[in-house]
Amino acid sequence: MLKRFDLEHITEVYDEFYPKMPTFFDEYKTEKFSNYYQLKKIIVLTSPRTYSSGYTMMKIFDEMGAALIGTPSSQNENTAGWILNFELKNSSLTGWVACKYYVAFTDRLKDGVYQIDYPITYDLLKEYNFDPNSELLFALDLLKKKF
């Protein structure tokens, strides 16, 4: 292995290669295009089963201006994830362990729950005669009225 890639030479490697890397970081720092793209008429249906990648996408769409409809996710805002499966060589025992911890900061949290824009309430379910598709019907009605 080349010595220049040893940890003790990392500054030299950085100084040599960083200027050659194309980047938009300087443009990003200006915040000229901050929140430049805003979604129009996009809704995201949520449920207690909105977690992992679905939870991440829900948050991204929310930050871009989408409306959240449904029931809050059962996932906590700060959580372990990216599961690594393993099998022990001698005993053949299997298991898994989370190898990442996601931390995010948002003002949408209340009592550890990511709040949504249009929650599905008992009264709303009653209004739709407890139809199993109440959430979708409500979303379609919102699209007609508010968006």
C-alpha cells in the first residue's frame, strides 16, 4: 500500500486531490437556491408503518413542501438503522445489529412524534363511514378543495 494513503499523510493527500475535485459547495454556501424547488399538489399518505426508507422519504417530501396526511409514523425521529445481518462461524447463530444511528432536528416533533398536516381522526373516519379507504378518499377530497 502506498504510504501517502496512510492516515499520517491524510493532510497531504487532501491538499493534493481536493482542488482537483469538481464541487458545487461554494454555490451551495451562498444559499441562492435554498428551497428553490417547491412541490405542488403533492401529498404523502402516512401510517404507523411509515418507517425506515419510507420515513426518510416522508421527511424529505415534507421539507420540500408536500402535505402529510394520515396517522403519524411509529418510528422515532432519532433512531438506529441500516441493519447488518450476521452468522457466527462456530455456532451458526444468526442475528442482526444496527450499524448506523440517524439523528435529525425538526420543529415537527411533539412528544417524540413527527406531526403531520392532516391527521386522520375518529371524526374524519366517521365522516367517511369508516371506509377502509378513508385516508385515500380524504386525500382526494383535499386535492380537490385545497390544492
